[in-house]
Amino acid sequence: MNIEAYVNKVLECADLAPSDKKRVCAELRNHILEMIDNGKHIGISETEVMQMVTKEFGTPEELGKMIAKAKGRFLTYLKKQARHTAITFPIVFGFLIMFNLFVCQPFKVTKDSVSNVPAGSRVLVNKLSKTFNVNDIVVFRRADKHALVGRIKSLQDDTIVVSRSDSECTISKKDMVGKAFFMYAWHF
């Protein structure tokens, strides 16, 4: 087996991250070339040196497994994934922003505006919901674009009467942000 075939097989079995692969390849190749040069000085052929390498370090498969173990499989996995993170993170971040803008968004209840929903709680709102029922907890926008949480008291054609602890509001369906489908609180 020649140097290149040996080194390539070792690297294939080690399955390293690209940065580690370059470094190990260079070190291993340089070490073997140094052994061949030393062997030439004392009259040993390249084939005999490669047999000595295999005897001393093991087969390429054995050496590859030892290197993989030394580098750590989990650490190697993380290094390989780090390359993809630079691409994946912005895509996921963009998806989350779009999801928050158009599908589902959390809102904080700032005061006891709705019975059974304490101040400081948060509600997740389904923005795609277009059908509402009496007693649904909803988020709507006032004329000043401020979002409020309330409970539907009654429904008319294009208007909805929303009850809050301090008042009732009549709003149009176009001012509805969406219907709450999950409530949670962060109380310590």
C-alpha cells in the first residue's frame, strides 16, 4: 500500500471534521515521509517502510478508529454541525419572525383585563383564526394600534363586543389580531 492510499483510508475511517482532517492528514503524511527518508539512508525500501508503519501503527482502519476515538465522536459531530449552523441559523430565525408576524404571536396581559386571566400572564394568539365565538379570549387593536386582551361578549355581523374588566368595546372584525389558544404565566 502506498502513502496516499494509506493516509486516505485512515482519514476515511476516522471521519473527522474538515479542520481536523487537514491537520491529521498533514501530520500523518509528514511522519510517514520522514520515516521513508530515514529508511532510504539505511537502505530500506518504501514498501518495507510502509510494512513497518502498518506493523507499528496498525492497519489504516485501526489507526482511523484510534484517531476518531482520540478526537471524540461527539466533539467531531459538533464541529461538523458548526459549518451548517452558519447557514441554518438565519433560515430558522427568518422562519420564526415570519411565523410570529403571520401565524402565532405571544401577548402579555398587563392588568387584570379579563376574568380568569391574571395580570402578567401571556397568551399565544392564533392570527389565522377567522371564526370567533362568545367567551373566546381574543387580542384586538384599538384605534391607536395598541393591542388589548379581552373576552368576546357578543357577536354581530361585522362587529364584536369585547368585554374587559374595566369596560366593553365594540370593534370590527378587521381590528381582531386573533384568538388565544394557550395561556401561561411566569410567576416566581
